[in-house]
Amino acid sequence: MKKILIADKVSKDLVASLEALGAEVRLHPELTTETLPEAISDAEILIVRSTKITADTISVAKHLGLIVRAGAGVNTINLEASSGKGIYVTNCPGMNTDAVAELAIGLLISADRGIADATQAMRNGKWQKGRFGKARGLKGRTLGIVGTGQIGMAVVKRAKALDMKIIAWSRNLSQEKADSMGIGYAATLTELAAKSDAVSVHIAAAKDTKNLISDEFFQAMKSGAIFLNTSRGEVVDMTALVQAIKGKNLRVGLDVFEGEPEGSDVPFEQIELAAKTVCTPHIGASTEQAEEAIASEVLHIVRQYIQTGQPLNAVNLRKSSEKRPYLTIRHYNHVGVLASVLHMLRDERINVEEMQNTIFKTNEAACCCLTLDKIPSENTLQRLADDHNILEVSIA
């Protein structure tokens, strides 16, 4: 029976479905980054949404084999520490695409029409039709998209329905690819900033994307343009953004903030920035539709892991362009055959990095594929070939 710890709020249906797999589930949404290490000692599977997983947590997780991020990004999880202990880290890509895209469009329209400020004025007893009746409108305007992944393209689809023109920048985007997607192409971020009436950011947080949206980017934007970020706060230089709001009269919609607080009902200290923007407390993925899709994917990942030992969507497996020796052995399906193969490889100090053994229909024969760290000697290959339980040996 697998022991599962859920350290964030999830639906009761997900808990029931996990228990139906035969797992022992502990639900503790009140756990924080600081208190999680005390609760994780016997957990084999950890499911989180926004709670940060630090190296300290990993170090005390003696039985942990899988971390599931019930969302898209994994920037809140220490991947290096997890990988060092052989812990799978997985996520649920694409499940919140529509929800985030919908919020981005909502922030775009609100920033253009001043909906939040107009609402607040009326709640304060002020009818300011003159002030809020001067929106520029979005039809025919140019929306710049930073990042053409699933969410970025979902925003494109919705913006086209508003009759907006689209241009995009992404590291893997070319003029030819943009043409095939029916959107405009910007060769650089500053070119995109200069040509756009509004910009929407959709890139993942990583070392090479921290402060990617910099002072240079904001200086290139048009005066009075709209800037939206529903990806991660760390990708934007917040100091440069604040200066651009003042100096270029940017209209800003934010769902994410650098150093944003954990929890669902806690103080928020960036009050001055909030007062100058249309903002929401990182709720881009928080719709019932998205949560149901994510719960279904989490269940799928955990089921696969329990049944096979290997989860879907693992993000911390080695990706190497270096070609590795690939040993294929067709053999009789007898006890000890593979043990003998592994023994020979061990004697030659060869490490087996990946291994898969497939049994044929009659159960008489099998085929084992092994990825090695180096090529076996001719002597070892001949010893394998001479084994009467081995049908054929090949190396690639």
C-alpha cells in the first residue's frame, strides 16, 4: 500500500480516487514550506500545488519516490535535490491552459477598459463616466505574445476572436513557423515590445528566463501600452516594471508576483504595485474545469507509477545528446539468464543505465534492451553469444 501525502488543497473526489487505488492518503493542505519536512518522513508519493519543496524536505524524505506538481510549472520544487536521490518529479502540463488563457484575456480587457478602477469608484459612491469612458479598444490593435507554448497559443486563439493582430517571439519560433501559424514574427523581444499595443507573457521560470522581461524591453514599449503577466513573477524585472508604469504610463495586468506569498489567505505586502495594476492572487489555473482536468491527470500519473514504477510526465530525467551503447539480447525466458548477463557486465565495470525486458507471447523467449555507459569488449560479447540460453547478441 503506497503512502501518499497531499500538501495542498485538492478535491475530495481526487482523494477518494487515490484511495480506490489501494493507497493510504493523508490530506494536509495547511502544510507550508517550513512544516512540510516534519510530515513527510514516511510518504512515498507527495502531491503539491504551490507549497515549495526544498532540499531540506528532500533530505528527510527517506521513502519518497515521486513528487507530483498538480499544475504546470515545477519551479517550486528543488529538482537537483530530487534528482540526486532518484525521486521522480512530474507535473500536469496543458491541464490549466484554457483557464490561464481566459484570465489573460480578462486582464487585457480590464486593463483597457479600467474595469477594476471603475468598479472600485462606484463602490465608493462615485459615478465617473467621463473618466472611464475613454478606453482605446482592442479591435485592430496588435497583441505581442512572449512564448508560443500551449497557453500562449490559447491566448492567440482568443485574441483573434477579438479581431486583434498578433505577433510573437519565442526562442524556437522562426518566420516560417510563424507564417504557418498565421501570426506575425518578431526576431527579438525589443522588436516585439516596440510593435505591440499590448504584450502578454507566457514563459516558464528558469535560470535563463529570470528577469528576461527587462528594462530594455519596457523602454521599447509604446507609451500607454498594456503589459500582462500570467506566467511567473520571476521572469519580469519588477523594478523596471514599476519604473515603466510611472515613466511610460503602462497599463498592467498581473496574476503573478516575484516573491509572492504562500497560502490562500495571507497578507500581501506589494500594495503599492497592486494599486497601480489590475491584479489577481495567482489564480490563473483556479477554475473548476482546470482543477478537474488536473485532478484527472494527477490520478493518471499516480496510477501509472503504482502499476509500473515509472510515472508519466517526469521532468527530471537525463537528456543527453551523447549516443550511448545499446546492447540487445534475444534470449530464452529462463531463470538466471539476465542475472548472468548483468554479472558479465559488472565484471567489466560496465554500468547498465537503462534496461527493458520484453516477453513474447508463448513465454518461451524474450528480448532485453540495455543502455550501457561503454561498449563491452569483444571477449565479453563472445561470452554472451556462447551462452546456450542466449539466441542472439547485437550492439549498436
